[in-house]
Amino acid sequence: VQLQASGGGLVQAGGFLRLSCASSESTFRMYAMGWYRQAPGKQREFVANINSGERTNYAASVKGRFTISRDNAKNTVYLQMNSLKPEDTAIYYCARYSGSYSVGDPWHWGQGTQVTVSS
């Protein structure tokens, strides 16, 4: 499985970015997908996930600002990030779970894309 994340960059506080993650799997639609992030000096943390039926979950710190979605025709999962804050600065990773639901830890990880929010 190859997961290619893109869309990161430098943005001012209050701005927005849209991350994309393209999967190499033709069975993409069968799997739950997620976004995680890791800030400097911190452990990687959950951001959002979406199961195969498009049910979503969010970390409390991003709920109401971030939206995860998927396009099964394009084998791609997205993370729309609005009202960005400096504390959102991190490397963002997309991930694929082992099945249709986001149970346990993801099994496959992308390479990450850097998001930097300036104050």
C-alpha cells in the first residue's frame, strides 16, 4: 500500500489548507482512513478518521475546524483545515486502517506533509 500525502505548506493563523492523500489500492473504498499529526518534540496524535461508510470522528482540538472526507472514485482522502492555529503546526500523516472501521491503530502510513502555521 502506498499513501501519498500532499497539500501542506506555510499559512498564517486563521488561514486554511486542504491536505490530500492518494492511495495506490484499488480497494480503497473498503477501508477506513485517518489523519494523524506529530509536532516537534511530541508524540504522534490522532486528528480525524473516516470509515468506509463515511462516518467521521475528530479530535476535540480540531472539531469544528477540520473536515475529513473521501472520494472513492479517486482513491483519495482529504483533510480540509480551516481557522488554523499555530498549535496545528506539525507533520500530518495519512493512514489506512485494517478494515472498514477505524478500530485500533492504522496498519499503513503515508510519508507525511508539513503544515506550518505562523502567528
